[in-house]
Amino acid sequence: MNVVEHAVVSGGGTYEEPIRIVAPPDVREFVRARGGKLYVWTVPHFSPRITITLLETATTRPAGPAERFVRFSAGDFDLYLDSGPLAWPDELVLELKRRRRLVRAYWNDCAYVM
């Protein structure tokens, strides 16, 4: 399991606390084979009782303004994160779902953020 203990903002960002990025070798290989970039963003879902924010990932930039993503160096690939209105996670765990061939992201050990 590869862990980037101190992934920091690339390109002059103002974020001061590092994010711990946990990415096993299969995730790293998957992302590198698709251009070396992984995008992770939040998607809020609203209901009358609760708001839950899910995480989406892609190896190509999703539609929308590019500046909404902050680039982190994750060693041998770049992680682009859009946390929306939420504070950055302390840890972002990445896992490859082989059956669907996609990366799942877990925000502080959760598949969703509340």
C-alpha cells in the first residue's frame, strides 16, 4: 500500500495542511495507464431529512470550470480534488473496483460526507 503522507497543493495553492493519500499499487497503475490524473469531487444529494455528499472519480476532467479542482501531487500521479464547500479531508483512501474498472474514493474512511 502506497501512502503519500504529505501530499501538498501543487502550483502555489494556499492550503497549508497536507492530505494523507492512500493509493495501493493497482490504483496507481490504473491511473498512470489512463494519463496519470485522477479527479475526485463531491456531489451533494438533498432530501427533506438529510443532505449527504457522495464522492465521484474519473481519470478525465469532468465538465465544469477547471479551476474548481486543486491539484495535489500523489507521487507518481496527480490528484485533482474539488471538495465543494467542505473542508479538505485528513485522509483520502483510493480503491480500484475491478469489476467496474473504476476508482472509488473514501473521505476520512467514509464513502460519503455529511
